[in-house]
Amino acid sequence: EAGVVQSPRYKIIEKKQPVAFWCNPISGHNTLYWYRQNLGQGPELLIRYENEEAVDDSQLPKDRFSAERLKGVDSTLKIQPAELGDSAVYLCASSFDYEQYFGPGTRLTVT
Amino acid sequence: GENVEQHPSTLSVQEGDSAVIKCTYSDSASNYFPWYKQELGKRPQLIIDIRSNVGEKKDQRIAVTLNKTAKHFSLHITETQPEDSAVYFCAASKVAGSWGKFQFGAGTQVVVTP
């Protein structure tokens, strides 16, 4: 069974530029999560989807971050414009029932 | 909302010794407690989990215990090996149906020295 797939794995951009991350969850997993992980810290939830519906986006900075999950499968997380403080690893995860599985993450560096 | 505290932040052990990491949570409704291992530059990997209807679970050299009354749970690694060196995260979640909201601890850097 394929795991959670994310792309790109690494991204370096200048501040004020836009960036987008893509995630393909494990087949059959209805729940999809986007997390941000800063160095030396645990993952922090940005948004959670149940199928196509964003059911928890309370920690998503909506002025610059947006996300979508069309057809309840793949998801895209976008930042526009990026700021220096957005440098982090962006993790996608999916779950069905209890267990949650993570993708490899996208390491974003904003210069 | 849920708050998870994890201790210690770093843990150095000699190969062959045991390692124990402790987490406390605040929401008594949390019912699922996974542990993740994250090696440098890699994804968090689920290594063991426990549900609120169970007090202890063991898988080879790792075990997890849960005390619902005190709202804390612990990861125990016995006979540590150098490959156990990593950052370990605990999490607490309220799982309902097919989804849950996970709150993670800050992580414990475990270093196993030969």
C-alpha cells in the first residue's frame, strides 16, 4: 500500500512569492490533515478535511494561507505571499479510523 | 482545547538501558494516544498507540501505559539500541468515527550511546 505522497520535497523561495504544496493521501482515507512543523517542535495543525469539507481551520492564517481538497482526495496548500516566518516543514497526514499516517513533508525555506 | 505536555525534552541513555518518556494531557475526553518516532529529515512514523479502554500495550521492546485518572501516558523502550536515537512525539486525540483532532507534545530527543 502506498503511503502519503507529498511534493515538492524541498522549496526555496524569496519572501513575498507564492508557493504551493500538494498531497495525495492513502487510498480510502477520508480525513486529511495539514501540519506545520518548526525545528525542534511537534507538528501543529493548520487544517483538517473530512472528504471535501474543511472541518477545522481555526489555526490556518487565512490572510495568506489557503487550502483545497477537490473531490475529497488530493489536497493543495498555498501560501501567498510567503513571509520569512513561514520557513518550516509542511506535513500532510491522512487517517481512517484511529491511525494517522504522515507524508515525508515539504521543507520550505523563505529567504 | 487539548494541551499535551511531554518530558523530558532530551534523554541520553547507554545502549542496553531503558528509556521512559512521559506525557500529560488536559482533556478527559481524549481517547487515543499514539507515539511517533521521527528521525532527522524524515516523516513522523507511528510506532505504538493505545486507546482509552486499555491500560497498557506492548510491542517487542516498546510499551505504552495509560493512566486515565491522572491523565498521563508513558512510552517505555527497553534494551535501547543506537537505532532508537530519534525524536519521539506523543499525541492525544479525540477520535470519533473516522476522524480525530490530534494535539502533539513538543518532542523528546533520545540519544542512545554505544
